[in-house]
Amino acid sequence: MKIDRAGYPFIAAALVPALGLAVSRRRGWAVPFALLGGFFAYFFSRLRHALVDNGVPLSMVELEFTETAAMRASKAVVAEIAALRADGVRISIDDFGTGYSNLSRLRTLPLDRVKLDPSLIADIEQSERARVIVQAVIQLIKGVDCEIVAEAVETSAQADILRAMGCHTIQGFVFAEPMFEDEYLGWTRDAGSSRIVA
């Protein structure tokens, strides 16, 4: 869906109540975006003002883009994202491995975290080829100095393989199924030393 520029202030403002609630509970908040030509630098400027005006610390916000959206972002959009990152916002790419990345572009993007697409790791227990590909992707992400997150990890064997490859941030059913906030808060108190990304 393409959104008219005039609607950006309203979209930015609509995000703020949820972000403010997360802050009041001392929780960070990840905001997913699929640019695909639908957002301009103006939107991120409006988002910044909406956050600052409502007292939401930028350090508690993470903006999450699909791989394809990140590759297609204009120079002006990348500059606005970089400015937000410089002021504390974390920037991540989601579903990495399903789009068409320009590797030299990846090196220049302002990124903190790259999340591997579940399709990359689905067969790593059974397939040597899958393991070789995942290992190469992990080394690539390390080369641009980003945190690596493996999503939709379902078994302990998958988690062990990923850790051995150098991916130490893992999320998925291997830890727990979806739960309500109160259940999650109670569960995290008893989760031990494993690192969890919700």
C-alpha cells in the first residue's frame, strides 16, 4: 500500500501512544516498516518530532525494515534513518535472506541488528548445504559489525548449531510459545541465563 505524504504526521502520531505505553513499562518497542517506495524521508522526520514531543526516549525504539525495503530506500531516507540511529534508535533488518541484497549497500546502511529469515535455518539439522549457506550469511553479517538474530528456531539442535556458528541471539518455539504479557514477565524471571529476544 502506498501512503500519501499528507498522512505521515497522523501515522507517526498514531505510533506514539503504544510507544509511550512501552516506555512507561520500561520496555523497548520495535516498529516494523515495509518501505517499498511508500515512505519518504519526511515521514522519519515527523516520527522523530512525534517521539520527542511526547517524551519517548529514542534509545527505547527500534525500527525494523524488511531486507527488500532497506535495499530500496532512497539516499534521503537512509540519511534520516542514520540520524535517528545516531540519536539512539536501533535499526534492524528483518527476514534477511529472502530478498535481493546489494552487498556493498548492506555495508553502508546504518544497522545494528540483522534477523535471519526462518527459511534459511529450517533445514540446518539435515542439510549440509543449508548449514554452509547459513554460516556464510552469519560471517557476512559479522563483517558489517551487526548483531545476528535467528528467528523461528524450533529445536534445541537448531539452536546449538546456530550458536556454534556464532549466532547467540535466538528466538522461537525452542524457548516458548506465544503468551500474554503477564505470563511472559513471569516466564522471563525463571528463564535462566539463556538470551531471549521477544
